[in-house]
Amino acid sequence: MKHTSDFLGCDPLATAETLERLAADLRRLAAGNHPASSELRDAPLLRSWSFVQRPRPCLGGTVFNHPDIGDGRSAVTSELFAIDPGRRWVRTLSRFYELGPVTLQGLPN
């Protein structure tokens, strides 16, 4: 199967399945349905935990036509999931972006 974009080394179908499971769980939790004790019994246990942040690939630049950010403002996208090999567009967690001229290198080749 030929892919028309670069998926940052990830299997796009496996990523889609993972995101679909996450979406289903978030809908369930939002409806007030918490995990069953059997579900938690089978889940990994995390001890001595703390909050940490893990950087994920994203883009920063000047944005135009964004639904929530004014034209000409600096912005950072959500996590990248797909990049057009010709660097014409990207797909982030939240939306597609059309790409204008690049000013900083750092995108995967």
C-alpha cells in the first residue's frame, strides 16, 4: 500500500484505532460511566507516580484563518499525525493545516 503522506514512522491505521478507542472511552467517562473494577484489575498499576510532560512533534508559526486564533498571531499546533511529503499540508490532532513557506528546519525528512 502506497501512503500519500509521512506518518512520522507510525502505522496510521494502528494510530487511528488507538484514537478511536480513546474517543470511545472519553465519551463513556463524560457520560458518567467509570471503568469497572474488572477493567482496572486488568490495567497496569502505576506507583510512586507524578505528573510529567512529554514533548510531541508539533509546528509553530504564524497562523491565518484559524477558528480560535486571530490572523497573524503566533501559534503552536497540537500533535502532528501526518505530513505531506511535499510539505503542502499537515494533519494535527485537531485539524488540517495548509503550510506556507518554512522558516525553520526541523521537520523529519
